[in-house]
Amino acid sequence: RVDPYGFERPEDFDYMSYEEFFSRYMVVLTRRAIKWSKLLKRNNGVQKSVKVKRYIRKGIPNEHRALIWMIVSGAQANMEQNAGYYNKLLEGEKNDMLVEAIKTDMNRTFPDNVQFRKTADPCLQQTLYNVLVAYGHHNKTVGYCQVSKDIIKKTLFLFQGMNFLAGYLILITKNEEESFWLLDALIGRILPDYYSPAMMGLKTDQEVLGELVRMKVPAVAELMDRHGVMWTLVVSRWFICLFIDILPVETVLRIWDCLFYEGSKIIFRVALTLIKQHQAFILEATNFPDICDKFKQITRGTFVTECHTFMQKIFTEPGSLSMATINKLRETCRAKLVAQGSTNNI
Amino acid sequence: TSGKPSLTGDSDTVSLQSVMLVGDSGVGKTCLLVRFKDGAFLAGSFISTVGIDFRNKVLNVDGVKVKLQIWDTAGQERFRSVTHAYYRDAHALLLLYDVTNRASFDNIQAWLSEIHEYAQQDAVLMLLGNKVDSTQDRVVKREDGEKLAKEYGVPFMETSAKSGLNVDLAFTAIAKELKHRSMKLPNEPKFKLHDYVKKEVRGSGCCR
């Protein structure tokens, strides 16, 4: 009833087809595990390279996942350069409001995961609490690293959604300091200000996705326009939670493998694949709630459960997607949002 | 985008009415919605809401079907710039605080000014003090809620998503008001939301 990560399977979980898939996937996992252990035995095995990128796209074996994420995201280097920093954050003075906000979400982070229950032993709630408290106070400190200095200068920095990211990192690394530095890599470097107070990066990327859909799946873009469905309504959780609780755990982890290596572009690839693959299905919708419902349904079923095939699809289905295109779209969409005054809401 | 509520071709159905749940993080918006939608409350099974989501429910109000589209929002401050966009389409708003959390009550005024800024002027508004089942942890008295509601001229009731107290009533009252507004039958007496709520509301104490 519980999956390898501690998540309870839903009542209606289809064990038959899952077993059928998993027996095939086991073959892939075994082959990849052998390849990876050879790679890691060599020196400099995980320097960035075409080969490593290919390996990562085919999936990092779970036993190496934490290590590879740490290396390719730069979290490892940051952790080593700032030894003792994490503990200092935990020992420092705490902001009451921040602590209160974190506590509010403690019982609301993965209640369906046995490891996050109050009664679990060891209970990951305390670990999660520590990582979030440290992260919330971390960004008040200026100057420990280039990127964070630019993005965040002031205020407390905690955000609903972050608890889910931290929770996943803890499940994989089983180490709170590593989770902290990976969270920093995601929020500080990999994602463009999704989690800043005005959420400009998030709003921008939602619009960018809209534009990409207009280019690559125009009929769906037209449907959204016709019924006045804003992209934020159907995709904001995809971006904020990086597909946690949207797609199956194993699929999310495979996406994150690529995300840590290749950056935020991967999110668009996944989103476009989901939309393009289900184009005909989405176009059946005839009204606003229907559309929203379709967008929920396309994140379920065998297409997304079969993570290995799915990950191959995200690199073929959406077609070419250059960083230059994305950057250009980000620029124009951001300018449009600024002109609409969307930063003034905060 | 939907403008004024109106009758659809179906004479006994009121067109889709959108209701928004707002209030601080953790006051129980999702729980209230699930209790109303599915009649269930599973302690410790709710995850914090990220962004915005909605569920539909059809209510039968005096023989007329009223379709409610109920929007559940993330309470955290930084999400508000995302949720503001939905305020203007809301026909009704349920504003919640948690009777065991003083800060969530103190923030009600801030929420009200936000609603006044972004929502339609004639949107139906109701104040709910949730979690009254937690009698031992209560820090906001019912009188405090009543006083604040009176000050702003808003109907008020205390609810419990856990026990179900007044949950259906809150939505039914809203649905009745919206139905009356959209149908405006000539011979029908005017529906008075305040009076209806006062008459129907149940206390959390002895009179349950």
C-alpha cells in the first residue's frame, strides 16, 4: 500500500498495469545502474559533458541521485565553500512570523507520506522544519554567494510550495544540509524568481508557456483565448511545485534529474509534451470548467506513469526549443506584465 | 468575464455562480470546501493549497438548481497577486478566519480592504469563524466576530469543517441570495440574507 518513497497509494491504484510497467522498467533501471557505476568509478565521472547529459536524461539510479544532483547543480561546491553555514542559520535568532508560517504547513506537507507523519520514526517533519527555517533566514544574509545576492536582499523568504520542494529533497537525500543546498540551487539559480515576493518569474514563465503553446499547439491556445482561461489557473502548480503532486513520484524525479542539469527549460518541455500529446482530448472541452478539468486529467494515466518513455517524449514531442527562444519570450512577456502593472499588486 | 448572473435557457436553473473562499493560510478553506462538496473531513489529510483551484457543486434552492463554482485560494500573502485576478469575477466571497488563531482574525480588516479594492461592489460577502470544534484552543470569541461583522455590515456565522456545523448553511445562504438576485421574480418577497442567516445559524455550544 506504500510506495518506496513512503507515499500511500490511492485506493483505486491500478496495481496490475503498474506491475506490468515496472517489470519492464526494472530492465532499464538495471542497465542504467551498471552504466552509472562504471561512470562513477572513473575519475571526473560527472563533469558536465554530452555523455553525462545523455546519462542523466536516461535517469539517475536512485542510489546515486542525491550525489549527482548535488554535483551538477553546484550545491556540493556551495556547501563545501560555506562549511558550517547551515548550522549557523539554525542556531541563529529566529523570526517568529516565519516560524509560525512554517509550522502552519508542517502537517500539510505530504500527509499521505508515512515518513512525514507525526508518529513516524524517524519523523521527517523535524528535518523539514529545520530546512525551511534555515532557508527562510538564509536569504537575509547577503554576500555568501553571487546569485542570491542579486535576487534577494531583504525580507523573509518563505513561500507555500517550497515545503513540497524541500520535502522531496529530504526524501531523496535523507540529509538536511544537502536538502538545504539543493533548495538553494533550485530557488536561487535554476528557477528564475518564481519564489520572489512579486512572483514575476512565475508569471512570466506562465505567459511564456502560453506563447510556446501558441507556436506549437495553436488550437489549444485558441481554445484558451476563446474561453478566457488564464494560463496561471491551469499550470501555476506545475511551475511552483515542479510537478510534485501533479505527476507520479518516479516521473517527477526523472524530470528533476534533467532540471538540475539542464535548467528551467525542462519545465517547458514537460508542459508542452503534456499539452501536445493530449491536444485532441483538450479540444473536446466546450467550456471553462471543462478545460480546467482536462488539464487535470492529462497529468494522469499510463502516459505519465511510464516515466522512461515519457522522458524520451519530452525531448522529441515539443520539437526544437532553444534557450534563445525562451529568453526572448521571457523578455517580451516580462515587459508586457510590467506594463500591465502586475508588479504593483504586492 | 461572466458579468451579471442571468437565467439560462433552462427555466429552473440559475447560470454558473462563482464563489471565492479567502482568508489567511491554514484557516481551513480547503477543509470547508471538501466538507461541503463531499461531506467528509479526514483529519490530517489536507495539503496546503498552492495557487488557486475550484470545484463545482449544484445546489437545489427552493426547487431551482444553482450551479456554484467554488474557488479555493492559497492564503499566503505572496499568492494574492495571482488570486486578485479572480476577485472581479466572483459573485460571492466567503471570508474565513480561524477562531483558534488570533492573527487570522486580526487580518480580516486587511482582507476586507483587499476585497473592496478588487471584487465587484455588489458581490455577496460573508464572514466565517471556522474551527469552532476546537473549544479548548479558541482565542477569538463569537462576540468578537459578531462585532466585526456588524461593523462592516456583513453576515456572520461560526463554522466547523470538522463537525460540519453551519457549513452547508453558509453555502446555501449564499446560493439563495444569488438565486434571488438573478431571478427577481415579481411576486416573491425580497430575500434578506442577514435575517436568513440569523434565523438558521446554529451555535457551537449547548443548542446544537
